[in-house]
Amino acid sequence: MTRSVVLVTGGAGYVGSHACKALALSGYLPVTYDNLSTGWSDAVKFGPLERGDIMDAWRLRDVIERHNPVGVMHFAAHSNVGEASEVPDKYWKNNLMGSLTLIETMLSQGVGSLVFSSTCAVYGNNESAILTEETPLGPLNAYGASKLATEQMISNFVGSHGMSASIFRYFNVAGADPDAEIGEFHRPETHLIPRVLDVAMGERDTLTINGSDYPTRDGTCVRDFVHASDLANAHIEGLEWAMDNPGHEVFNLGSGGGFTVREVIDAAEQVTGRKVPTIGGPRRDGDVATLVSGSTKASAVLGWLPANSTLEQMVRDAWRWHQRPGYNE
């Protein structure tokens, strides 16, 4: 039986590879399109890899013509917030112009269903206790701004070309595939949970806690973490919504709760049975006390629930991945 193909740009990355596994489990054939600048060929386990850049319209057209996908999941983007402030041109060219090239090529080949990976960075320094899709937008750097501009561009194409799209604004993605086939691996690593686990493994001496005087329950920042597998499942639901419905919708994806930095450290010590030494550091520019997602729209429209997004499970699955032979090689 022939499986319907879904093109996954950035499918060799952390979130993209989890989406590819979810696609395969749902009966689709994921075709990864990735230039491997930050992704890993070893993460492409569930369908073929087509190496290419989203700025390369000719390569995209060739891949789409040969595989004839029913839809596209678009993860390919530069996403280092610090770098985005230093070299904004890199982010505008790749994230916005690359997305334009992809959408134009999709439509020229008759592919009209899109799932777009956006970010909660579009909200900027918003101190609201719960961020919803109606929260005012105000990105602070080229990463968030280029993602927001791409959202607006997609809206224009939906209106003028009849395409359909689900747009997902992620919060803090965490955890790993429960089977430890794929997981989180960035170089350099900037995310909290893998950095905590690196200390637990002895790969780092200490963890720096940036700010301990925030108006939170223990003085450290509160962040909303969502399991990578839950996020991947949302993309299946978002793709099928886009294939069945006209127009586009924007959805926040988070657990709807929040954990402090110290709570993450405590959970890691409990899961691993190892101490995580910490040192104090200054607040980072742009960090707000609390960022928590209101994800009721995704639940109501898509039927999505973050079933695996307890802190213990996210840390436990990440720890299983961290312990794999060759993790840091």
C-alpha cells in the first residue's frame, strides 16, 4: 500500500525528526529536506533524506515533483536568539526569504497544505501570566520578527492562493522520543534541560542560574515546557486540519503550566540520582519572570493534549537519550 508523502523541511533537526517519527506512526511517509547545517543525518530514520536548502527553488521543485507530497511541514529555520541580534540579515534571508521560496514552489506544484513552525518569541517581553493567541505581539530580535513576518506572509498567501495552513507557536520544547531513537542535540547547547543533564553526566562542572530574584515561587524564571513527542503529535493534527479545512489558524503549543529553573534542577537530581552543582549569575537581558502558554485553542480545535508533558517524564526521556552510547560524539 502506497503511503501519502509529507515533505518535512528541517526534518533532521530536534523537533523535525520527532515529527517524522509521528508521521511514520500515523501511516505517512516523511521525506526530510534538510541542508544539515544544524540537523543530523543520523536523525533521519523514518523516511528518505533529500539534502537541500530552502533557498534553492530548483532543488525544491525537483524534490516535490518526484515525491508528490500531500502537504509540507516547515521546520527549517535559524533559531539562535543571541545570534539573531548580532547577524539579523542571516535570519531575514533564511527564515523569511527561504519560506517565501518554499511556499511559491509548493503552490507552483499544486501542494496547498502547510504546517509552519513558529515561536512564542513573537510575543516578546510580555509579562502576561498566560499568553494566548490574542496576546499583543512584539518580537525583540530578528528571529521572532522573521517568524512573525512569515506568519503574516502565509496569511496573505492563504487569502490570495487558496492554500491552508496551521501555524504553531512553540514554547520550550523538551524531552526526547521515549524509545530513545531520536532526541535533543544542539551544538552549542543552549536549552536548560540538556544543560542540566550535561552537568549530571559530568560533561559540565556546574550550571549557571541566571537570576534568582525574580517575583516567582523560588526566585528563578518560570517557563512552560512541552514534550517533543506531544509537539510532534500536534503537527499530525495540524496537517490533517489543513488538508480538511480552508484558511489558516494560529495555535500556541505548551503544557499550560510552568516550572522554575530550580524545579527543573530538582527533577533532574531525582531522576538521575546525581547532584547538579549550580552557581549564581546575573539576569540575562530580555528574560521575563514567567512565560506560560494558554493552549486551549489547540485543544478545542485540534483535540490536542500535551499528555506526556509532566516535568518528570520530560526529564526522564531526555535522560534516557543522554545516556545512549556516543551521545556527545
